[in-house]
Amino acid sequence: MKTTKSIIPILALFLLANLSFAQEYVGSKKDIDQILKNAENFSQYVMNANYKMIGESYTPDAKIFPNNMNILTGKDSILAYWKLPEGIRTIHHKLMPEEIKVIGNEAYDYGYYEGVTKKADGSESPWKGKYVVIWRKENGNWKMYLDIWNSVR
């Protein structure tokens, strides 16, 4: 009997801890799935240094808000930000949404990101942070309109 009494609080704590990490998606399954797929594709484009497709991931009037920088507007500025110097590449990039909510032809998405940059000397630099993306549906496809992120330690 004593063992049962001590297990119940542990199980309750375990369940509460798992609930705090639950993802919440609100909207049609089709829209949510497309946003998740586009976010996954964006990570692939970053890792493949596919700058054309990075640019295509954003609306024509998109704005990005990089950590410790001014707001960058338009595809040219956005692509200049994402283009890495020779010998440097992103070998890991992953978005981990906490919540996505679709409201008509716009949606917001927030969560965490992580990645690893490989430098020219072969050393690797891991990074992580939090983000918010405002998506806009254009011609049936979800694209990023506002993209803000900053690091966490």
C-alpha cells in the first residue's frame, strides 16, 4: 500500500511535465500540415544553402528580425542575410513549433529552433533559440511574412 501511495504523486508529476511540452495546432489539418512541411523544407534549404528556395519561402514583402540586428525587408536583404561566407555552412537546422494557429489567410507559429554551423577550420558551433513566424497564404501556399528569432543559452 505504501508503494502505491508514493507512485501516484510521481506519476502525476510525470503526466503534468509531459503536458507542458504539448504542441497546440489550431486550424485545418491541411493548412497545419502545409505550414509544418514548409518549415521543414526551409530547414533543408538552409542546410543545402539553396538560396533561391530560401527566398521563395518568404512573401515578396517579407521582413526578418534577426537577433541583434535591424529589421531586414524584401527578398534581396533577406537573401543577403542568409548567404553564408565561403567555407561556412549550416549542417543542422531544425524548427520545433510549440503552437501554430491559422486565422484565415494568416497564421502564427512560435517555438524553438536549433542548429549547428560548421566553420572553414572544421570546428562546429551549436546554437539554439526561440522564434515567431507570421505566415501568409498566397496563391494557395503558406509563406513566411514576418520572421523573428533570438538566441537562448
